[in-house]
Amino acid sequence: MWLNQLKIAVVQEDTKLLEKLLDDVPTSLKDKELKQAINLLNQASVILHRLKDETSKQMVKIKQNINFIKNSQIDKKNSFNISG
């Protein structure tokens, strides 16, 4: 059951399910199941690192866009208003 859920979580890249499964790792896995679990957890680690890197890149882009917007706004205190 746990191993099947782990397989599903890895295939679907479901980080919430991975987190839940990591909190409840069974201690009674047989040798074959243990080897499968190790391989799946290695794959999960690769997925999580890739997602972390993608998130970091997106955060940098967001910060750059925020800075661009802030820098391109007209400073209202220094603007010249000719309407009465």
C-alpha cells in the first residue's frame, strides 16, 4: 500500500503526497520492497530538487519584475501638474 502510493506520488510529482508518505515510512518493508523504495525516494529527491530550482528561478523573475515596475513608476512628488 505505502509503496504503491510512493510510486503514484513520484509519477505524478505530487509533493504533498510525498511529504505525507515520508512522515509515515513503514518499518516492515521486505528486501525487494526496500530496494524499490530507495530507488523511488532517489527519484523523488531529483524531482524535488528540480522543482526547487524552478521555483527559485521564478522567484528571481518575480523580483526582477517588481523592481522594474517600481523603477518605471513616475514619482508623483516630482511630477509637473499643470491642472489647477
